[in-house]
Amino acid sequence: VFDTKLFLFVMGRKFLVFFFISSVVLGYAQKISSIPELDKSKFDDLLSWHQDKKVVSFWASWCQPCMEELPLFSELKLRHPEVKVILVNLDFAKDVERKVLPIANETRYKDCEIVRVSGLDADEWIAQVNLNWDGAIPATRMWMDKNDKFVSKKFTSYIDLEIFLFDKH
């Protein structure tokens, strides 16, 4: 005896499992093919505070301290989804495809916004980030609850980053 209801139930479950697995695989298969570049207007907007919680990290793939601290920003985004995490890449344009895109396509950075600064006068935009910044990286600027801070150093641990971000001093 063929049980139509049982057959539909089993097939429906198999379809749902197949659909879920396909969605996951296709979702991870979508690779970033380019890194958005900031022009003057977008850079100005990046550095303005819009009453949101925002962290902007300046990094490059050739900077070992930058690469060591980059996962901390991913962890920050996971623990505090309300914080906008923007990773500003400073690699040379010729290195973006070979060095930066593989990093940008790592799953752990999918919730971080990765952008590039190019075509802007470095002396101008560096001073715009912070008047006392000499351009050394890694560097981080953040806005949290009307608190605006800047530091040009490597965070050695997630706790180090969190203290910097959420300490009111």
C-alpha cells in the first residue's frame, strides 16, 4: 500500500534539506570581485558621525601588525552587531586582486565593510582622520555614543580593543 501523505512528508523534508544546503553553498560561493573605492565625498562621509556606533580601521595586507589585529574587528562585529565596522585598505592598486580580495572573501569578514582609499592626497586625508596622525598603520578611529577616539597602534587582544572602544575616557 502506497501512503501518499508519508511520501509527500518525506519528499518535502528532503527538498527542504536540499534547499537549505543549496542556499548555504551558493551564499558562500558569491565572491567579492572588487573593493569599493572612496572618493572625497565618500571619505568625508566615512569620517562624519551620524549618531551611529562606528569603527574605522586603516590596514594593509603587507602590514604584519595590521593582519594580526584584523580578526579582532571581525570578532567585534560578531559580539556587537550594532557597531558598524569599516576596514579601510591601503594596499597599492596593483595588489588588490592578488592580496586584498582573498582577505575580503574570508567568511569571517563578511559582516565588515571593506573599502579602499585611492586617488586622494594622502597628506590631506591622513590629517582629516586625525591631525596628529603620521600615517603609520594600523590605526583606528571610532565613534561610540558621542565619544570620538583615535589611536595609531596595534590592538594585541580583543579585550584591548574593547577597552579602547567602550571606555568613556
